[in-house]
Amino acid sequence: MGGKRTVSRRQAMVGTAVFAFGPLTGCAWSAAPPPVIGYLEPISGDSPTNAIKLAAFRKGLAEQGFTEGDTVTIEYRYANGEIDKLPDLAQDLVDINVAVLVASTPNAARAAKALTSTIPIVFGQAADAVESGEVTDPEHPEANLTGVANFNALGPKRLQLVSAMVPPDARIAYISDPSLASFERNLRQTQAEADRMKRRLAIFKAGRDPELEVAFGRINMANSGIGGVCVGPIRGAYSKPGRLVNLAARRPKPIIYFDRAFVDAGGLMSYGASFKEIFRLVGVYTGRILNGEQPGELPVLQPDSYELVVNARTAAAQGITLPPEILAEASEIIR
């Protein structure tokens, strides 16, 4: 009784496909694997500073629709403070052809840049990326390189902060690495602020471990007349921040560092660009590149958030009184 059943052309084609190849259920077809990010870091993976960076980086990735273990895979390489290992670790990531290579510091960025001109590199750092050699034009960076860099002068602010804790007749030591391209500019800006404040500076040029030993030996002398210390950028020192903190702790006095990694390692205080802001932006840029944008079209960003981090535990252990104005200004107090 039923009338003739008609079959559309599309139904017929589907039926033919199933007959020829079998049902799609259980076949070997699968979605493409998620893209792989290479993450190159000079410090150890279990350090508090690294945890802060990674949490911010993952947040930025999530803002662009990527979640680790779900829509993206991350291959981590840690130098554990041995910066000489960075080229080999970067080579590992280049060899597995990661989709994007994240270099968390200037040393890591230079190691990655030396190995590839095709894999996109996103750097995160607090240094001037032009002076330190990552890019020549921050508005139009190299074809495979972009990221976040700080171009602001922070030395004068660090001097102001440590001066609030030092008697007016005491000298303040300024110690930094003369091998850095930014050394002369940072020293000039800090000296100008010292002159304005009528503060006397004791300048120490040191970058390598033996030089730092000698410098802190002189700073720590009982008759040095030095009441506080400003630590400017030092190449590689953030890779093992505990070494520098231990040198300074031999004769405790107010000291401010250029990077919060030293405060996480037990130093007194630091002032610099916010790691949370820097690495969130690094995550955002990494996600944008994974979504199809070209690194050369993404201008180098500058963080607009700066943080004063204070270690109250260290102050108490060393018998240093933190002024109320320092505590009030602090972005974070480690207790």
C-alpha cells in the first residue's frame, strides 16, 4: 500500500559513501593535534617567580581562547640558573618545530633569535629591547620577533625608595653590570636623581660572580660609609637570585633590586615592571600568533603597571624597620 519512496540525490550520495567506505563511527580519522608552544626559562621551574610568570602567561593565553592541555600544548625548558645552557635548550624547541617560542628573558630571547628566523618568538622582559639587541624598531619588529619590553627609567625611583630608609649623610651604593648596553644610561639617570636629592653615590661596576664578590665585600665593610644599596640590571643574576641575596645578607642594610625574583629569594625589596602584566601580555601575543597574526605586525608592547615588592620577613630577620610610606606604596608584601 505504501507509495513509492523517493530518495534525494544527496541521500543517494551519502548511502554510496557509507557503502564504499563503511560507517564513519570508529574510523581512524581524528582532529589535528593542538599547537605546541615552546617555553624557554633561565630560572628553575619550581621557583616562586616562575609560578607567577606562568599563571599570568596562561591567563593571557586563555583570553585568546587557548587552554594548556586542551587547545594547546606547552613544552617547557628550564636552565635552572645555568644560562650557558640556554642555546641548547632553545635548540631542543627549534628541533621539535614548536608553533611559537616564548623566551622569558633577554638571554633567552637572544638564544632563540640566534637559532631561528622562521619560528615566531615572543619575549617577555623588563629591559629595553632595542638596547639589548632583540629588535631595532619596536613599532615594526623583526619578522619573527615581538614581545614586551620596558623603555622607562626605573633607576631614579629605586634610589628614592632606598633613600627613605637611609640616613641623609650616608652614601648609597649603586651596583650594576657594565657589559649591558643600558648601563651608561641607567647610571646617568640614577646619578642625576642622586644630585637632585643631594645624595652621594658609591658606584660599583660588576656583573660576573667574582666582581660581585669584590663589590659586596667593599660595600659590607664596616667603615664603608654606605647605608643602602641599589642593584641595577645585572646580566644573568636573576637566573640564580639567591647568590646575590646571600652576598648582600652578610652585612644587612636596606637594599632594592631591579627584579622581584630577588625578593622571592629573600631580598628586602624590588621595584620594576609587573611580572603579572608582562607575562599576561606575552600570553595574549602568543595566542594572537596562534590565531594567525604575524609577529612582525605586532609592535613591542610596554607594560603600564609597575610594582614595589617588599619582603617583611627579611626586614624582621635583619632588624630593618620598613617606613610606613614604603609599606603604604607596596604592591605586595611578603609576610
